[in-house]
Amino acid sequence: RVGHTSAFVMGLLVDIADGSLFGLNALAYTVVLHLAQLFRVRILKFNLWQQALHVLALLLIGQLVVMFLNVFQGNAGTVGPIYFLTSAVGAALWPIVYFLLEVPRQRFQAEEMQ
């Protein structure tokens, strides 16, 4: 299970790698993780496509946090629809990621039942 500290540290590492404002991605990752953990049980009750829509919303929130902080810092730049394409790709890949994460969990539960 990933905690807030892990998300924050990973965000700091991404900030260092990107050369962006220190803490920018760390804050975005922490916000997204908090929301994902808050709605985790509810999201898992939906089918995969509905889950993908929730993942899309979470990814968009993360991007909006980064965009807002960049604008607040004065590095607005030009943000077009391509900026948000990564969220759509992430949501489209969610069923594959879910399957890759679910298979080992099911095998582990099957071994425990024996």
C-alpha cells in the first residue's frame, strides 16, 4: 500500500528529474493519492469503464494542481488540449493496469484458501 509519504517522495524525485519547482509534483501526487484513497472502496465497486472515468478525473485533478501552481508561480506557458491528453491515455490504459494488478492478488488469495 502506498502512503502519503511515498507519494510525496516520488513527487520530489520527479521534481528533481524535471527541474521543476521543488514540491510541485509532490503536492499534486499527494492530493491525487489522498482522493484515490478516500474514494477507493467506492471506485472498486464500479465496472472497469466506470473506474477508468474516475481515474481520468483523478489524473485531471493532478494536472490541474500542477497547472494552477505553475500559473501561480508565473510559468503559465501555453496549455492546450495536448496537455490533458496524458490523462486520457492514463484512463484508457486503466483496464490493463487493473488486470496486471489484480492477477497476482487473486493468485495470492487462491493460495491462502488452500
